[in-house]
Amino acid sequence: MNASVRSGLDVLITDHRDLLAGRRVGLVTSAGAVTARLVSAVDALREVCTLSALFAPEHGLFAHAADGAAVDSMVDRRSGLPVYSLYGETKKPTAAMLRHVDLLLFDIQDVGVRFYTYIWTMSYVLEACAEHAIPLIILDRPNPIGGEIIEGPTLEAGYESFVGRWPIPLRHGLTVGELARLFNEERGLGVDLRVIPAQGWTRAWWFDQTGLPWVPPSPAMPKLETATVYPGTCLLEGTNVSCGRGTATPFEGIGAPWIDAYRLADAMNALDLPGVRFRPIWFTPTASKWAGETCQGVFLHVTERAVFRPLRTGLHLLSTLRRLWPTDLAWLPTSWEGRPPHFDLLIGNGWVRPQIDAGRPVDEMIAEWQDSLQRFEENRKLYFLYT
């Protein structure tokens, strides 16, 4: 544990209060944004500046709403401030929402994966700041799953959605602040952007090495172990397999009523994938897919996270499920009318899904995106704030 790490929020409050002086400040935030002493960003900033408006992403200001559920605007009872929803009919702050804002702050804990929607809320905030000439300060936080490893295909044209607007890999290995710098430059937005880095963090550190408190950034992200497997097992959201929503261990355990737990565990362990073992499980979700029905499946035990590759593991799970239960595994449509299947939006293209159906080896599919991954690796270094 490295207790010397300080979030951008803590650094701003202690070292850069002058940036807030005399300004009406808007704050885009959620429950995972806290000080080292577990004070919310809202309460901490109210002590040092004039907050005039709050903005909430998916799951709401308190990270309480279910995934995909529209979030209503409201008034925060504690502060009396308006809370404008950026997850519902409006995803980009409007002129009316910003009429009493001279400076916008963004402080939300991300998990380092393209389809986790908070970074796309940030992208809309960047666009709004560009359109209304409002300065933006990102209060940066560590990438919980580290900043060294990147995985997956780059989002392809035609597969843009709120789980992936712009072309970055599935596991991007950047912080929110670094992504903001990349987006601002590569999209030519011209925002008056400043990032307050997380002091003391290095790219090799996972969240449990920072000394910072873990506050679940969303209802189905209760702990770091969830974030560790999430880049791979969340792909099963695009199928009729439960990802464990409605259980105490979402994304760590997956299953369905038609799966034989022992057969799946044996098949996955026979692959000898690095850094992970599979245990047969039975569970009954209380919500989401197969709610109230007993499912069989596997629990992913990450034994060595430095060599564990969640995306490769998730693709092997899908490939194995298709091979063992070819008529039971089904791809689900997206909730966005007229868009590609949900899996295609998650993976960021339309060719991986049919290749899984055709039984193509997973490592051959992964080889297809290595050139684009290498190009991103070289490009992202231009926006690094940490070594």
C-alpha cells in the first residue's frame, strides 16, 4: 500500500484553491469521488468555493440507479443545489444548465474500460465546454486496473454508442484526465482544459496499492476484484448469459440455467489461461437476466493479475459456451433502436461475433487488432501524466 497517493480532488483543495476564487463552479460527479477522509466531492468543495450546479452521470449523483435506468434531474437535499442529469434525455450539458457556471469541474472514478459510460459523459462535457467557452478542470484519479496494460480492438466506425463514442481500445490504460487530454487534442475541441493529476500514482499501481479508499463507483462495481474481470466478463452482457447482476459478486461469476457448471469449469481450466482459475458455481440472481431462476456457471478466481488478460478470458468463455451449447447461447439485441447487436457495440465492431459463431480460435481474432493496438500504444504516450 502506498498511502502517499492523493486524488486530484485532494490536491485541488490543498494546493490550488486559487483556481476557484471568484467563480461560480459547476461539478460533474458521483459517489465514488471522495477525499482521502471519505468526504464527498460536493461537501468538500462547498467548503472552499461557490458551487452553483451539480451534474450526474449514469447511476445518478449517489451511484444508486440501476444500469441503463434513466436518471432524473433533481435538487440535492443536503446542499440545495440543482442536480442536472446527464443520463436520460440529455447527455450533454445545455446552455440553460450552464447559465450560472463560470468553471466546470469533473470528478468521477472510472474503471479503465471503454464501455464504462463515465468517460463518455466526460466527452459530452468537453463538447459543452467547447461550445459555451467554459473552462474545464479534471480532478484526476488512478486507473483502478493500472495504466500499463491495454487490450482489445479499437472502436470501429458505425459502432458508436454511449458504451463507446470515439476510437479507443476496450481496455485503454489511461486515466480520465489523460483521456480528456487525448480527446481534446485528437477531436480538435479546443477546450480550456486543465488536469489536476493524482499525486504520487504510477502506471504500474493498481487501486489497492494507492492507499485511497474504494467507494463503489456504480451499483455493480462493488470492489476492485470486480473491475479486474469486468473488461472480459461484461462482454457476456450481449448474450443470454447472466453476468452476476443481482448477486453479491457481479461479473466475477457468470451463468445460465442451461449451463452445466462442472462441464464449463473443466473446459475453461483445460485452456490453462494465465492468472485465472474457474470454479463451478450455482446462483439465483435477484435482478436482471434470469432473476429468480437457478443458474449454473463459473466463478473467475484471478490468481495473478499481472498476467491475467480479462478480454482474452472473456472471449474464451464465449467461444467455449458456443462450442458446448451451440443452440442455447444467444446474442441479444441492443436497447438502442436500429443499432447493431449489443455485443457488437461492446466489442466495437461487427466481425468478432460471427467469428465466435464460426469457431475461429480466439488468439487468431486477437491477432487481428494488434497493429491498431500498437498504434494506440504509441499515440497514448503523448498524453501521459504519469510514469
